[in-house]
Amino acid sequence: MSLSDPASSAPYPAETRLFIGGSWRPAAAGERLPVHNPADDAEIGRVAHARAADLEAAVEAAAAGFAVWRVASPPERAGVLDRTAALLAERAEAIGRLITLEQGKPLPEAIGEAAFAAEILRWFAGEARRVYGRTIPARGGAAIAQSTVKEPIGVVAAFTPWNFPVHQAVLKLAAAVAAGCSIVLKGPEETPASVAALVEAFADAGLPAGVINLVFGTPAEISAYLIPHPTVRKLSFTGSTAVGRQLAALAGQHLKRSTLELGGHAPVIVFDDVDPVLVGARLAGAKFYNAGQTCASPTRFLVQRGIYNRLTEAFVAAAKGVVVGNGVDAGVGMGPLAHPRRIAALEGFVADAVAKGARLALGGSRIGNAGSFFEPTVLLDVPIEARAFNEEPFGPIALFRPFDTAEEAIAEANRLEAGLAAYVYSGSIARATAAEAAIEAGMISVNHHGLALPELPFGGVKASGWGSEAGADAVGAYLVEKLVTRAGL
């Protein structure tokens, strides 16, 4: 794989470079960081480590790119997004393999992530054509014309995580490009090649130089440089609530608009009018997707007491059938955790819960000594004071607790400051509707797991963030509204 061709057919690039002003380049100081395969801990490549000189070059390139792209017509912007989507669809298998090598998820999931990114791009291509203003009737009569126009906000600083490296990046890139903004994207150092392949597709589709710039490095250094920079007008961040608070404070200090998609701790309320075997198996499939490393992953399972035993038995049986292994191997249903440090964190959650009275029904330990593999884990009768019931585990741990009344379940669902996603299972429309109205979350999915589609808004309330990505309002976060009122002389 050449250093400027992240999506070629070679197994993995020796170095993933920075993309600044339309060209791939090493870091100015020549620094590089190692990239590891979480399936065996082996170093598989290096990624350029940006410092201040690189970041300033990226901002200058973004400013030049914005001057060109802000005046591009909506059909021009849509055309680039459509062409990028076509290229991404063609390259989905190669990009998926990069995702598996550096992030660990099973290859079918990784290819699916890359292919689905093409769907997101096609959606935003349509939205690029629908950036409308308004005409406002004037109280002074026909001699006065009042209207608003939507304009791109400017240079965007964006930060994306490693759990869905292509999906999370494409949401920000597509929205910015559709709006007419330019962007400096701080990609995840753990999964750089797949993000670089996405950026390469934009470049190959004819996006002007400087509209997208890609850097890697120390997150705190990059955020401290980009967010206060006078050229940068907006922050978009996906990551933990703790980091989100820090970046929001920094953006607020400099009066920068922010979109924040932060952590979750999704409750699942299961009423006793459902088939416990069917629902138990379905919930297990959702829980162990991407090894539970998903901000909207179902985590706190609140099951009405009458079906609690049968549902948890079905869930455990399904969890036992999850094949854990190297994501490139056929038949693997769950890959490794993305970081070795996550193993110690998950073991700590399990030990704490058991010490406080939870029953370990399955798993709870690391698998083997090589790679970052962890068993699908089920904890029953988890007390509310257990750490895992209060801190997002972000791993393959399912926490079960019975409830008697709907009021009890709703109170627990709303107890935490997280408010990203929630799930409800019930055969009663009245029960489901009441739960939908009472649960404090940005997204609620009833009787299925239907989140994260391009046409649906994705975002939380409370400490889970500000604003939404995807959906009809996503491009609006990258626009400013200008009022023009005109009268004749």
C-alpha cells in the first residue's frame, strides 16, 4: 500500500499520513505513532503524529478550501457526495478489512459499516440540495422585502472515535460538505487507515483541496490548538461525556458553536406481555454487536418480574452461542475489544458487581493471553449501587435487574445523567406509548433496534450531548441564518 493510497489492496499501510491541502504528507517533525491489531497486539503500521505546525497548516488549508467551497452550488456539493458514495461502495470490502485489522470487529460488520457510509453520503447529497431560506411578510407592506438565507458557518474542527471509525467520521464530513463548510478532522489514532481511506474517496471524487483535512495526534493537544483558533467557527465531537464537558467548556469560552454526541448507558424496559424467549435472543444479538462498544448499546436490562427468569435464560443461551475470535476469521460473531486497557476496566466492573450481590451467569473474564478478547458477560440481579449500573461499561456486559411496576422501571431508566438511547419492549400500545412519553432520552426504539439510519436524527439529552447528527436537521448545525430586509428608496 502506498502512503498516499490508504484504500489499496495491500493488507495495511506502513504509514498513514496526514491529509492537508489536498495532499498526503508526513508530520512536519517526522513523528509517528504505532497502530496495533487488537486481535494479537501486533504492531501493523504507523500513523503520522501532528503537532502545532501541522495543525496550523491544516487550518490554513481549510480556510483556503472554505473560500472555494462556500460559493459552490448545491448541485456541485451534491455531486461530490454522490461520487464519493459510489467510490465508497466500490471500496467497501477493502476499507472493511482495514477496519477489522485496526479495530477488531468481525469482517462482515466492518464491510457493512463501510457500505452503509455510502448510504449516509447519498442521504446528505439530497440534503445539500435542500438548504432553504425563508420569506417573511413585512408589516411595512409590499415596499419592504424580508428574507433569510442559510450560509455555511465556516471552518469546522471535528473529533471522531475508534468504535465506528468510518461511520462516525462520515456523518461529520458529509454534513460539513453538504453545508459548504470546510473541516479539519482529528481522526482516531487507533483506527487511522480506515478514516484515511474515507477521506481519500472524497478527494478522488473531486472535492477541492483544503475542504477536508485529516490529522492525528494527541487529542488534548489538538483540541487545545484547534478549538480556540480564530479561524475555526464550529466544534463537532463524538466521544465520552467527560471529554465532551471539557471541550464544551473550551468552545464556550471562545463562543464556538458545538455539536456533541456523548456517552450513554441505555436502559431496556421489557414488560411481561412479550415472548421472553424471542425477546431475550433478540436483545443478546443487539448487546454483543461490536463487542458492546457502542454508545447506544443496550446495557441496563430492566425486565418485569413475571418473565425475568425465562428471558434471562434465553439471553444467556443466545450469548453462549456468540463465537468470539479474530474478526477476519469466518463465523466470528464478536471480535476483540479495541484496547487492552478495556480488559482491566471490564474485569473491575464485574468484580465490583459480584461483590455487591450480583450473580455472574456467564463470562466475566479475559479470553486467552494474546489480544484483547473478553467473554460475553451476563450479570443478574445487579444492585443499583454497582459501578456498572452507574458508569457506562462500553463493552460486552449485560446487566439485568427485575422490576414490578412501570413507574419503578421508568424511575430507573431516568436515574442517570445519561440520556442518549432507550429501548422498550411491550405488546401493549398503551404501555409503550406511556413509556415513550416518560423516558428521558434523545432516541427511543420500541420492539426493535432501529436507530442510526441516515434519515433519523441521532443525539441525546441531559449529559449525552447537544444536537443531532443525521436526519433532516443535521446540515443545519453547520449553517448560520442571515436576515436581509430591503426597502426601496
